Amino acid sequence: MDRAERKFRSGWPLRDHASARPAALCPLERQRIIPQTMAESLGLATREKRLAALASVGSAVVLVSLKVFLATITGSLGILSEALHSILDFVAAIITYLSVVVADKPADADHLYGHGKVESFSAFVETGLLLLTAAYIIWEAFQRLLFHTAHIRPSLTAIFILALGMGVDFFRARALTRVARKYPSEALEADALHFSTDVWSTLVVILGITGAWVGMKLGIEWLGTLDAIAALGVAGVIIWIGSRLGKRTVDALLDVAPSGLRERIASAVEGTEGVLHTERVRVRRAGQRYFVDVTISVPRTSSLEQAHAASDAIERRIGQIVPADVVVHMEPRARSDEDLFEKIRAIAQRRGLAVHELSAHQFDGRLFIELHLEVNEGASLREAHHIATELEEDIRRGTDPRARISIHIEPLGTRIAGAEEMKDLSRSVQNFLNSLPSEYHELLNCHDVHVRSVDHKILVSCHCAMDGSLSVTAVHDITAALEDRVKERFPQIFRLTIHPEPVEES
């Protein structure tokens, strides 16, 4: 069994489907095989849980029959308390089986979070039954201790049968615990907890009835009270276990997050790339599955794809902590170290506008900002100017109210135009550029020059190889100078686009 299948069988979500099969399988084969494997694993989990619950019911029937028979022939309160305890265990086992069957049903239109809470509710009912049993045992024990209202008839046969029942409880508790841990189940865990306490409570009863038997044989009357004292011991164990189980089930029903889980999830989310801060984490549990709601802040200049990638990474990280259904809500926030240009881009982005060629400078104590704004090519000058004016006002509010802003308006390209290749001019431009390295030593060579006539405008594109260690600012200055030289030499060219690249990659 590989790592992905082990995670799935232990109750963890199988997220990396490809890793659950040999790498030689093609994607289509994986798509057919993996869902079948997951369905088979889910079916196996359901069958094992139901079989464990049914076996618990069968064992409870045997133990109830034995203990009721012994309580009738011996009159022992300790055995009677154990019989009542086992009767309630029988009822609890039936509730557990039914809850396991219901809890494994998938979510539907009326139960959007599934049916996992049924297991918590069944455990809560079992707790109530246990505490009622303990109350009756305590009342009856004090009646016998204070008023001697009953006479018991202990025997070695009763002691032997109780020891046999204790062995049944021991093996049943181990079997239930194994299945409950393999396929996390609150109901099966509660059942296992009951039967593990039965081992100790039965041992206390055996000690009590053994003392009563010894007292009867030796004529020591006070040893007969050990039976009632043993019953009080059983009641104490029931109350102790019931209170622990009750707290856990009430916490589950009230959506109390396990201690430390929220902090672990918040820490994992905080360390995810693209997340500025974890603002809120909420966790609730239904059966063996958790539902996690996370609110994070992301840089307001992040693209939708970047924000979605951060959300996917968060889901994977939380899935490594607990099996969970995760919902991520993102809030755009400004970085603490956000610079002027990032602020301007964020302001334009909020309005759904595309800007480029941003520049800014200080002169005479005043900030001057220039940028290019792309608007729909079908818009009128009046409409475009209105958009630019609103953008200017937003930039002043977000940066400096006294700033002078100049916006160049240009059409936003939305169509693909036809083009005609001009090969003779391409060769001339390439030869001219390759003659300039003597003036611009940073330019090593020029290649892939293409000249096209588009809508009666001549457009040129080319690749220029340069030293890869140059800064972007230096490269920009060089390409701008080259563009000016080419347009000076070939005035018919409307636009020149130079793609700079390191010489080792040219």
C-alpha cells in the first residue's frame, strides 16, 4: 500500500490522485482507476465499521443474558449493576450500529454537511443512559448498606461466569478500538470506551462477590457489604467515563474545535506563499470530517490566478493536518512596504483599467506622475477623458492630494489585424542594428527582425542579445536609444518593439 492509499484509509483525504498509481499509467487510465479505488475503500470502511458494530451487539446480547441470569440466582447488587450496565451497553450498541449506518451517508439537499453529527448525538444519548444507570446503582447500594434490604447468594460459578464476561468485554473493546482508529468514528470509539470500562467494573464486582462468598463461608457478616461497595465502585467508574464522554460529545455537537487545532491551521495558512495575514479561522466537526473556513488577506495587486493558487495551497496544507472541507475567503490588502507604483496599479486594477509606462519624479517639492491608460478603442474622447479624470482623482486620494498627474490615453487592443510581411525592409533594419555595437557596446547582435504592414502602419519587432548581468533599467535605456536610432534612419516605421535577451540564450 503506497503513501496516498495509507492516508486515505486512515481517514485522510486523497488529494494527489496521480501518486496513488504507478507513474506508467496515462492520465485517462488514472481517471478511470482512482475513483473506483476510492469508492472501494469507502465501501470497505463502511463494511468494517458495520461488522464491528454488529459484533458489539451480539456480544452485548450474550453478556446481558449471563449477567441477568447471575443476578437472579445470586441476588448480588454488584452483578445486578453490571447487568443493568450491560443492558444499557446493548441499547448503546444498537444505537451505535444505526448511527454508523446513517453517518456514512453522503451529503444531500437537506443535510449539506453530511450526516456525521449522528455519531455525536448517539454518543450523547449513551452518556445519558450511563448516568441514569449510575444513579440507580448508587441509590440501591445505599439502601443495602444502610437498611440491609437484600440477601445475596454468592457462588464460585458466578465468579467464573463473571470472569468469562470480563474476557469477552476485553476482546470486544480492543476490536472496536482498532476499527474506530482505522476509520475515525466517534460512535465506535464511545462503544469501545464503554466496554473497556466494563472490564474494570466487572473486576470490581468479582472482588465484591468474592468477598461476600468468603464472608459466607467464614461467617464474617461485614464481608457481605463488599458487594454493595463494589456496586458503588462500578457506579463511580460509570460516572467518570460518562462525564468524559459527555464532554466530548457536547463539544462536538456545539462545534467546539479540538484544542490547538485552530492555532495549527492558522500557522500553516500564515506560512503559505501569497498570504499577507490570516484574519480568521473557523473549524467545525461532523463525524470524522472537519469543515474549515479561512479568511486571508492577499496583496491587492495580485491577479486572480495568483489568489487562486494561494487558495489551492492553503487547502493542501490544511488537508495535511486534518481531513477537511476547506473554504477560503480572500480580502485584498495593501502591503506594508507597498511603493507608489504598486498603489497606482492597485487603484487602476480596482477600476478594471489597464495602465503601463508609469513614471514619477519630484520637482520643487511636488510629485509629478505620468502613465499610459488603455481604453476601449470604440470609446469617444469625451468618454475616455471622463475615465482618465476619475482615475486621476483616485490616484490623488490614494497617494498625494497635491500630485500633478498626466495620463496618456491610447486604445486597448481587442482585435487581431491582418499583416503583410516586408522582407526587404526587415533585412535593412537588421543590418542597420548590427552596425550599431560600435556605438552601443552593450548590444552584441540583433536577429529575428520582422517588419509588417498593419492597417497602413509599419510595425517592427526584433530580438537583441546583450550581457545578461545588465540591470533592467540599463537595458531599457539602451533599447529606447536603439528605437530612436532606427526611427531616425527609417522614418516610415510607426512602432519598433525590441525584445532584449541574455546572449547565452539568444
